[in-house]
Amino acid sequence: METYLIVLGTFLGAMAVMAVGLLRGRALSGSCGGVGPDGESIADCLCEMQNAPVCDARKELMALARRKAEKDRARQLASK
């Protein structure tokens, strides 16, 4: 039981420390990258910071994945 209370206190303390920024008026903001609610890429920090060939390949893969998802969605709608 003592271990549980120590762990609980540690987690609550960590959450309180993270909340200090919110209490001082800083807005929450996500990291760059990820996808929005519509499934589109929000940003790609690495590609924005440097023009790397990897970014071009990644963009091609994302376009391919998007086309495949559209085909799958159309196939599902047609089967209903």
C-alpha cells in the first residue's frame, strides 16, 4: 500500500508540474507532425527544416497510402 501511495503521489506531482504552464496562460499546442481530423498531415517538421530526399519519398508514400485508402473506402461503399 505504501508503494501505491508513493507512485500515486509521484504521478500527481508530475501532473501538477505540467499544469503550471496552463495556469500561467500558455495555450496547449501539439508537436509538429501527426494528422488532423480529416486525415491530412498537419506538418512535417523534419521536411520543413531541411529539404531531404527522404521527404520526397515520404510524400510519395503518403500519396500512395491516401489513394489506397480512397479505393478501399469506395470498395466498402460499393459493397453495401
